[in-house]
Amino acid sequence: MDADQQARTQAQALFARNLELISEGRITEWVELFDPEGVLEFPYPLPGIPARFTGHRELYEHMKDFPKQFDVRFSGLTFHETTDPELVVAEFVGDGRGVVTGRPFHQVYISVVRFRGGRIVHFRDFWNPLATIRAGLTIGHAWRGLVDLLRPAARRRPKGPGPGRG
């Protein structure tokens, strides 16, 4: 196997591992898949949620409550080969339920992920925020979202303990 194919295989395996860790609720391990300055970007973010998270602290703060909000399993993972072996383009489906609401969750994703040195350096995730709202939104979430929208952007940055700090 040549070097490009080895890099491509490694990047695809790491992407598949990312899905496993999220579905298992292992967020601290998921964050460790990223470069310490890695970026997670959502081109279509939920209202009141930043479109970009940089570094382990922000990634952890953004994702730490995901297991309390959604029970999801991923399937149909398909990779589209690119000329760059460290660039993964993946399509997949997420099915599950909102943990608090019990409402079903169905989401179709396309992710464009850049790897370097065996770590994620940039993860651009294309998904439908409305599916998340339908499955997981409670009155409390809606209220907090409205409050967050009214708060100045500088105060929306994640704070507190998490991996990669100290």
C-alpha cells in the first residue's frame, strides 16, 4: 500500500471512530481525536449557537451534554475519495431519540474533515438543525436559546473545566 492510500485509510478509520465515540457518549475521547487547535464548524448552526469551535476546551464545552440530549446511532457511512488523502468527505445517517423528550431523531449528514498527523484539524459538519430542534427542544432549551441570542457575542464563549486545560 502506498503512502497516500495509508493516509486515506487512517483518516477514514479515524472518522469512523469519531462516530463511534459520539454515539457512545464518550465526549472526552472524541475531543482527543482533534488537534489541540482543531476546529469544528457548522455552516448552518442553531440559533444562538456559534458556528465555530476551536481547541479542545471549546469542543468539549460544546459537546459535553450531547449524551444527555440525544441517543443516536450512525449508519450508512460512505466515503467519497478525494485527491487529498488527508481530506475525508463522508455521508451518513443518524437515527435515535431526544433523551429528555423521547421524540425520534433522524438526520442526514455530510462531513468534510481535514486530518493532519493523525488528528482532526478542521471538521465542517453539514446537517439540518431543524431535526435537532424537533427531537430535543424543550421549553427550557428554547428559553435559554432566546436568552443566549440576546447576550453579547463575547459572553457566549464556553467556560469551565474540560480536556486540554492546564
